[in-house]
Amino acid sequence: MPVYRDEAVVLRTHKLGEADRIITLLTRQHGKVRAVAKGVRRTASKFGARLEPFMVVDVQLYIGRSLDIVNQAESIGSYGAVITADYGSYTAASAMVETADKLTESEGSLQQYLLLVGALRSLSRHEHGSGATLNSYLLRSLSMAGWAPSFADCARCGAPGPHSAFVAQVGGIVCDNCAAPGSPRLDPDTIALLSALLTGDWAYTAEASDTTHAQATGVVAAYTQWHLGRGLRSLEHVRP
């Protein structure tokens, strides 16, 4: 039976039978993989705790007919317990892995994999606020998927900014000529924060007010859910 090995993030799990689980993994080299982990729900399982959501593992799998089979799993990043112990981190991580699940397929994306690992590591270390870490992750992952937002020049005609109207369907900030009647308007501080989140300017994000972060969160959520084509269930539980 063919065997392969890869690094992976555990995105989600489902019970299978009395003792098994189906594990959905985002791997470094093989894209998204669904595999059966046999016996992991038994207390005597050697690697059950390593195959929980948000964990980063070195995994060996057998190639199966419809689902692969997990043979070995060694921890690389034990982020799960720390993240699940904090509500803000847990809800942010849940939204991240749900987004990664929707954005990635079997062809794989090394950039998406590395971005997710870095975001989960940052959450586990409490390097930045959980909301800011999530918003930055969402903007960057969408950019890698081909939906990079514009927060300076008009996303529709390219007219130089600054502009204030935001239209998710078009791709970000638009000029007055391109803005539809009733388009929401963003203040300069919110636009600057969105740009900082996209580029990873953490010094700027740390100085932004709670009100500005809340407004930016609403913009990121609207942009994400529009381009994914369906809502993220996890975002409903994320704190502003």
C-alpha cells in the first residue's frame, strides 16, 4: 500500500464508528487531505491528542480508495490546548481553519499552509489581539486566493486615493464616481488599520482604538463572506 509523509494542520474532525475519526488536514505539499485515524477515540490511542483541531503534525498516511489512513502522527506545533483555553483565540482559530478549508483543495498551496501555521502560532503565543490576528489572516488568505482588496486607489477604475466608499463586491475602496448610492463610507483611521492588517504593520494595529478595530472587523467579515460565496459559521461567535 503506497505511503507518503507530510506536515499538516488539523482543520476539523468527525466521528466515525465507535472509535475512529475522519481528519481533514491542510498539508504542506499535498493540499487538503481527508483521512481516517483508526482508534483515536480510545484512551489508549498513541496519537489521538495530536490529531485535534489547530494542531500542526508530521503525519504519515497510507493512500486509500476514498480516504487515506493515518499511520503515524508526531507533534510539530502543539497549539490546540493553549488556543482552546482562551475563548477569543478559540473562535478566531475556528474561523481561520474554516476559511482555509473553503479556500484550499487537493492541488495544495504552500503559501496558504504557511500563513495558517503562522497565524495559529501567533494566537497560541498571544502575540497580538485575537481579533486583529484573525482579520490579518483573512485579508492575507483572500489575497493569496486572488481576491486582494484595495484600500488606497479605486478598486474599480484605479483612480488614485484617498477614497472612502467601500464595496465588497468590487474589491474594496472605490471613488465617488464608482460608488453605488448608499455605499458605506469608512473613516480614514479604519482604512489605515485595514491596510496595516493586510501588510502586517503590527505597531500600527496596536495603536488603533477599539472602535476602529470594531469597524475594521465588520469590513473584513463582509469582504470575506462575499468572496467565499457563503457565510462562515465561526464568524458568528467571534468577539468584535
